Amino acid sequence: MSTVITSPGPAPSSGSVPDHATVNTSGGPGTGRRRPASRIPLQRIVNVELRKMFDTRSGFWLMASIVITSLIATAAIIVFAPDDQLTFDSFAAAIGAPMTVILPMIGILAVTSEWSQRSGLTTFTLVPHRGRVLGAKFLAATLVGVASMVVALVVGVLGTLVGSAIAGIDPVWDVTAAHFALIVLGSVLGMLFGFMLGLLIRSSAGAIVIYFVLTLVLPPLLGLLAAYQKWFADLRPWVDYTDAQGPLFNGTVSSQQWAHLGVAGALWFLLPLAIGLLVVRRAEVK
């Protein structure tokens, strides 16, 4: 038999309520109930996740590389492209090429940093509901993707104006608002694909390797198979997620192409995302 001896703490000052005290909400004696703690607002969690994406040295330079590569691509078009290629579409394509690589890396690191930097224990202790944290990461990654495309739009506009002024020609605006919206959608989907891989693998190096295998190695192999097998040539648009995203960057998407994107996206994005969410919410955090 053991005896626990507790010593009384200092008496609370007049008018103060200790943290462990209950609050009488009904007015009667002995019916006090503990006041429920308020939940952390989702906006605050999103703000924290955005800061975490920028605060580290690697995160800062990864974000800065978006602007740096956009400026380099714009300068290259102005210097090396012929006058008839100094169009907004040329600048958008040149800026978009590095974006398709950088944005998925940001999506991957937004998730895997909790495991690679071992901050997950702190994060999920402060916000025990892991679904809210993952939702905030999803929103933060989406906001960064859209903001990055806005930066690309501004740089592309400036490049078109400067390039046309140097060449002495009128600026050519050959990208419509609808076309640019499709480009933004394609870029954000690419970033969220990296986010999905981060959830599924939870290792920065592993997720990055798998991303490049799925986007650079697998599509040519599927294209080779489609070239020699007629049955797969008809099936490929429904199962090749990279090929299904192509029309988004071309500016025109038919109803059948939307169907291809939906089916391939469900197979390669939504299903693995659901599995990743289930695993992360149940995995032990060390």
C-alpha cells in the first residue's frame, strides 16, 4: 500500500481562476463543468505550415529558386530566341519548365519534413488531430502553387514587354485567361502529386526518387508499349496520369480528355492519397 502526499500550492489571488478549476455554468452548487478548451483555428495552422515551408534554409532557397529560374528563363528567351518567338506563350513555356520540377519538390518536403527533421512529435502533440494538420499542409501547398504561378505570370508579362521593346516589335499576347487557368491547374496538380508521394512514403529522398521515376521514366516506357501494342494504345490515356495532364498545358481540353484525367487521376492520385492519409493518421510518430 502506498501513500501519496500532496502539498497545497499557493492560494490563488482574488478574482483569478486556476487552470484546473471548473466553471459553474448552470448557477447551482456542485454542478460546475470544465470549460472546454477552444480549438486552434485552421487559419493559424495554415499560417504555421506556410512559415515552416519558408523558415528553413533549404525551404527558403527552394522558394527563391522559383523566382531565380523564372528570371533566368526569361533572360534566355530575350537573348537567344528569334524575334518572332518573343511571345507570351514562349515566355510562359520557358518559365513553366522549371516550375514542373520545383513545385512537386515543395509539395513533397511540406509533408516529409515532419519525419526527416523529426518535428512530427511536436506538431502532432500541439495539434493532436492529424487530419487538421494534413489539411493545413494541403492548403498551404496549394496556396504556394497558385502564388508561384502568379509570380510566373508577372515575370512572363515583364519578359514579353521588355523583349518586344528590345526587338522593336509589338508584344504578342497569345495566351488567353482560360489557357493560363489550365496551366495553373496543371502545375498545382503536379505539386499535389508530390504532396501525395510525401504522405505515402514519408521520406524526402525516397519520395523524390519515386517522383522522378513516375514522371520521367514510366511515361516513355508506357509510350513505347503503346507504340507496339494496339490494345494498350487505346488504354493508355486512361491509365497514364502524366499523359492525361498534357492537354492542360496545351490550352484546350475536350470532354473525353477531362474523363481521361479524372480516371487516371483517381488511379494515380486520389487512391494513393487516401492510402497515405490513412497510414499517416495511424502511424507511430517518433
